[in-house]
Amino acid sequence: MTFLHHHSHVHRRVAEGTSSPTLGAGAPGVTVEFLTLPEDVGNAFSIMRGVVPAGVVVPLHSHDEAEAFFIVDGTQQVLIQGPDGLEWNDFHAGDYVNVPPGTPHAHRNVSDRPAVDLIITTARMGRFFLEVGKPEADRPAPRTPDDVAQFIATAVRYGYSLGTPEENAAVGIELPGVPPGRQ
């Protein structure tokens, strides 16, 4: 019997950060670090450490990939499907959120410190983050119009749905650069 030799990856104290490169991941200030790259596990899944800084919002979106979040540190609100439609829920360290494929969702950190998640998703979504992510050191702040256009084009190519300014406003999210009343 032949055994394949794969490298084991151990990340200790994930809440504090890892030795993996930090990539900017769409919303300003949001970063991911890959704990498991898609190719590490035969393209079965991808696990990332995600950080949502204080005051940052990840706008309304959906995708055909399943995505789950285990809150490692901090607090955030996640907009998920409830019995009466989309509703904001508070989640804290130790909580787990499963977002089924095709479900609209959003995140916002209304606390005064970063929220840290383990993001468990498909290898395909991992490849999306690898494609849109830029090394944090190389990423201008704020994002340029070209950064935004590239992110949107990549999301569309992957078949992801991004909420319109009106859809975001309906759930209490004001998009940067869109004046109130113009959503």
C-alpha cells in the first residue's frame, strides 16, 4: 500500500494571527490568511482566518458555495435568513454560523475591536479569495476605483451576486461613496 505524503499544517493561537501571508479581501480593511489552501486538500475545501476590523461592513452578497464562520475572537453582527426574512444577529467568540449556498448575507463589526473568524468554505471560494486578494502591504488604502472594478468583475465571473445600493440600504448598510438618499 502506498501512502501519499502531504505536509501537515499547524497554526497555534489563530486568534492572534498566523505565519500565512495576509491578503486584503474585498471590503476595506477586511483580511484573510489561508490556513488551508485549496490545493492542500485535493481541492475539497478551504479554511481561512478572516478579520473584520471595528466599524467595517461586508455588504450584502450571495454565492453558490457553502460558507461557515466560527467566531474565534470579538463580536460581529451577521445578516442571515431568519423565519421572517433577513435579520441581523449578534455573534461572539465561540459561536458558529452556517450560511447555506445561495443565501444572501452580510457582516458588520459594530464593536470597538476586530472580529476574528475561521472561514470554512469550498476550494472554489478559496480560489476566488486568492484571485481578488492582494498582499496587505501592497494594498492602497482606501481602495482605488480599479480595485473595486476588478473585485466586481471577478465576483461576476464566479457567478456571485452583490447587493445593489438599494438592497444594502434596505438592510441598514450604507455603501461608501454612495451619498444617503442616492441609494
